Amino acid sequence: MTARDTSDNEPFVAELLFTDGLPAMDDEVGYRGAVAARAAGITYRQLDYWARTELVEPTVRGASGSGSQRLYGFRDILVLKLVKRLLDTGISLQQIRTAVEQLRAAGIRDLAGTTLMSDGASVYLCTSNDEVIDLVSRGQGVFGIAVGKVLREVESELVDFEVEKPSPMDELAARRAVRSA
């Protein structure tokens, strides 16, 4: 099996990337945007932009107007950190968007054993050491990001932060209810 170029068009299946190789997390709890940004090593402004442009949207609770808080799941924060790593290496946001979509579509079974490789123009998805070696031997791999290492970094970043369960009413409505009571 050879590494796949993530710029190929494949069907989009969002849930497959985020099911295996990750710690069991409750999809009903999440982290506020400020915590997600800090854990991913990005600014809140980047987080907001990426959510608004649908690069990485919060899966626990999206923004629903003034006063509401987005809640990001563990899997969302992992993708945020991967996007940040790719940006730091000089990959364009457009190419990263394609890579994120293709990662989801690939249906990776062992995310911890996955490596993202790039030649500076394209991002390749490698699911084995042989694929990484093959890519490098052809002169295509300039750098690689071990997804499992990033996964462990996110886990350790989130240890001290409290998770939240979304309430049926948004925060602004909850504050108003408390004041009127």
C-alpha cells in the first residue's frame, strides 16, 4: 500500500476519522473555546475563524447567537492542533482544508499509527512505516507529523481543564433566568 495524496477527491465520511485510536470520550461533554485554543496552541481569533469558515467546527455545541459558547470535543482539539502543526510548516490553509477533509474520508482505523507527510505542496496520509519510507525514498517527504504524538500532547494539555456538558438553554438565557428568579 502506498501513501495517499490527500488532494484526491474521495467521498466525505466525517465520523470515520474520529472513532478509532482515540481515548473514549463522551460526545456530550466539551471544552470552551478558550481552553480548546490554548490546548491546540492557537489564538482564539484563529479558533473563531476556523469555526466560521467550517475548517474545524465544534461537535459538542456550536455557537447559536450572542452569549452562547462553543464547546469543542477532544477530537476537535486534536484536529485543531494538527491544523496548527501543518500551518507552522508552511502548508497553505487551502491545502490543509483539503487534507482535513480527506483524512475524514479515509476512514483511518488506527489514528495513533498515522503520519501526515508533506513535500511542501501536498499532504500525504501514511498509515504504516513502509509508506513513510516509500514516500521519503521517492524524495517526496520533506517533513512528517506523527498523529499519535499529537494525540498524546492534547491528552496531557487537557488533564487540568474541566469539561462541560451543554445545557438545553444557551448561557445568556440561563443568566436571564437566574436574574429573574
